[in-house]
Amino acid sequence: MARWEEIEKDAPEFAARVRALFEAGTNKTIATLRRDGSPRISASEAQFTDGDLTFGSMPDSVKLRDLRRDPRIAMHSPTLEPPADDPAAGPGDAKVSGRAVEVPPPPGTPHADAAFFRLDIEEVALTYVGTPADHLVIESWHAGRGHHRRTRT
């Protein structure tokens, strides 16, 4: 597992592209695990704070109950549509997965009864249409293995 700042140090250009996608909109999609192991998706705000990817949860939400029972999580950046006439000009999309670690509320937060988390990151993925627009580019970073790039046609 890694903090966000470790990925920025190991693969700075990759990390910058992923971060830009996550910061392109307010709502991210989070996947947690229900009690029976099936997935649950919900919206959440997330931000990069002091070298970590952080997010919160409203008190007594089902997302919070999921995370306290099983901290495994995946998060998807906001979806940005590529230009219809030039799919290779689109920014792609980004995903992270790992474990949510509960942390104290940020100083001065008006939501002291909410829960706050940082993400211990296991994997980061960035996918986008290549140039020419006849293939998909998949870049990833894995804890212990670092950054890799591959293509699919």
C-alpha cells in the first residue's frame, strides 16, 4: 500500500494526469462491499490533502458501515466525454483502489460528526484512446511494482 505522494515521486507525469482527472469534477464514484460481498457504488467528494487521497462519509450512511466492516474500496474519477469527432483528444479516465483508513476530522471542519478517510493505495489505472484512435492505452501503477504502460487494439 502507498500514500499518494509515493506515486507522485515514483511516476510524476502519470500521477499528474490521474490527479487532473480526479480534480476535474466534484463527484467521484466509490465502490464499497456490502455485507454479502456484492458491490455498492455511491458518489463521494475526494481531494488530495498533505500527500494523501482523502474523502469523507456522512454519519450512519451505508457507505460508512461498509467501510468500517471491510475497508477495501475502488474510486473512479469524474467521467469526461471526449470530443465526438476526435476520441483521441479525450482525457481518459482514472481509477484507484486500496483500503480506506479512518482518520481524525480535518481541523476546523463544520462536519465533526462525519467520518474521514485517507486511501492506502494498492493500484492506480489510467485509460485513454491512443493516437491514432485505433487502440486503447492502459497505464497503471501497483504497490511494489511501480508504473507500467500497455496498449490494446
